[in-house]
Amino acid sequence: MSLREDPAGGYLLAVGAMSAHGALGRTGAVYLLRDELPSGESLQAGAYATISGDGAGFSAGGQIALGAEVHWLTVSGIGASELVVAAPGTTPLPGDTVPDGAAIYAFDSSMTGSLDVFDADRKITAPKAGFGFHIAGWDGDSDGIKNLVATQGSANGSHDRVLAFSSPWVNDLTVDDATAAWTLESSNVVDRIVDLGDVTGDGVPDLFTGAATWSGDGFARAGAAWVVPGGNLTGGSMLDAAIHLYGDEDGEGVGYDATGGDFDGDGNVDLIVGCYGLSPAALPGKIVLFLGPVPDGALDESVSDSVVHGEYPFDQFGMNLESLDVESDGVAELLVGAPGADRDMGRVYLLGSDALLQ
Ligand SMILES: [Ca+2]
Ligand SMILES: [Ca+2]
Ligand SMILES: [Ca+2]
Ligand SMILES: [Ca+2]
């Protein structure tokens, strides 16, 4: 889901449904909603525009998964934000065929009625499924326009490369046009890429990459978080990213999500990494705060500025993080998802600086 202000007033909400049924099977769909949607109305009936995955040109039988990622982003430099939608392709059921391609589509602002992927204004295509399970907009080269960043892997769930494309994005591209690629060894799953803002304090925004099931530092599924500083986007091994935080206990699950925000109000962007806890451990999950500017090198919980733990084992506290400034006073607040809390009913916590910096 992604929310933006509507130039005509109110808000626009884009909702991806990657398993939605279309005329050609479960090709996925995206629904665009205005905020006057009457409660109780279905997504399909209430949407002012629907984008169908039908006709994407990939082989039938597989699930192209249109809507796996949906973001309003300003990546073309046209001024208004575009809707960027991923169709990474996946194999949800035994016997399903792997789609023979994947794509990320951009739609310029005015959309209405029934659309499909041929209505996109530009696209980035990949010859194999597994491109675009995670996307972000990040002005890593500091030209004032966000670069599209996307993961690439395989349809069965290994997302082990992060690709950045040049800005502005104005033409059809392929994955071979990526200007930088960061790689993990195969079978490491990137769970999230996030534009953090400038956590290093050099004026250029920085990119978070997380892999909560990473076991590369000697602990089973301890997880890892990497921060790629903005600047010269050269790519390389993600293990060489300038800043990293590796879990140091089994099942710690470091790095499923992260966010940047000025949580202490000193003007510097701070870094919060979620460590949600997963099998084989029975942890409640936690978030770890590093006040900015964050230095290069290895981060460790012992040098963090705050750790906030979830309440009960299996709460998965910290699985989803979002920073926002609730009352616009310049100090960020943090929304923390704990989907395993209350017997999997889930909880969302809103933490202010008092709770974060206790
Ligand atoms: Ca840029
Ligand atoms: Ca920076
Ligand atoms: Ca700060
Ligand atoms: Ca605030």
C-alpha cells in the first residue's frame, strides 16, 4: 500500500493485491482509492481506477504477481509522483509455472477506470521472474531526483541483488541498464530496502538493506542490516557496505525493517533497526536505535543509544517500522508493528521520544 496527497485535495491510496484473479488467472491487481471511499464497500467497487496484471506478456500458468510492491514515487523528474508497481513473478503453488519474465511499471499521475500494464508510461523488464519483490526510491547520487532501487533474485524467494537505476527514469529499461548492483551470496533473502534519509550526516541520503534470515556471521538466522551511503554508486558485495549491524544470537532476526528519523530532535537523522525474532528463538523482538550521524563500520547493540523490547515471546515486535511526525513539532515518532502479539491478532505501537530514549 502507498498513500499520497491528492493535488485536488484529500489523499490517494494505492493497494496492491498480487494474487487477485484476472481474466487470465491470478495475475494480480492494483486498486486506486480516494479517501471518501464509503466504509464497507469492496476494493473493486470503490476503486476509481484498477490496474490489471492481465496481458503482461509473460507465460500463462505462473503468477506474475502484479502489485507485490506499490509505491507513489517521484523517479522520472516530471514533478508529480508516479505510481510504481512491481510484477516480480512468483510460484505460489506446486505445479505452477514460473513466469518467463518480470517487470516494474511506472504510471504517470492521471489514471481512471480499468487499466492494464500496457497503459504504463515506462517499464523496466527482466528476462526471469524474481525482479522487483522489493523496491524503493532513493536519491543516492544526490541529483535531486530519486533513483529507482529494486531487488533481483529468483521466483522461489531468493532476492539477493539490489539494483539501482539512473535518475531521472524516463525510458523503458532492462535490468542490464542498472547503474549499480550490490550482491549477497545466493540464498540470502533481502527482506527490505528503505530510503533512510541522511543517517551519516554528509547531506546525501543513505540506503538500508536488511536480511533477517541471514546466518553469515555464525548464528542461525541472526540477521543482518547494511547501510549503503549515498554518493558514488559503484555497487559491489553488500558485505562491503560501509555500515553494518549483524545479529549475534540465534533467531535474532536483525534487519527485517529499518527507518530513519530525527527521534531526539537534534537535527540529525537517526537510525532504527528492527530485530523481530524468529525460529529457532522465542524472542519478543526489539528495535535498536543509533543516534545520527552514524559512523562507518560495524554497529553493535552495545554501542547503540537505545533498545526497546517487545512484550512477549513471538510478538515479532519490530517487524515493521515507520517514522512520522505526528504533531509536526520536528521530532519524529515511531510506529512499530508486532504482528505476532495478542495470539497473532497483532499490535501497532506508537512510540515518542520518551519511550524511545528511556
Ligand atoms: Ca538521483
Ligand atoms: Ca549520507
Ligand atoms: Ca537525531
Ligand atoms: Ca513529533
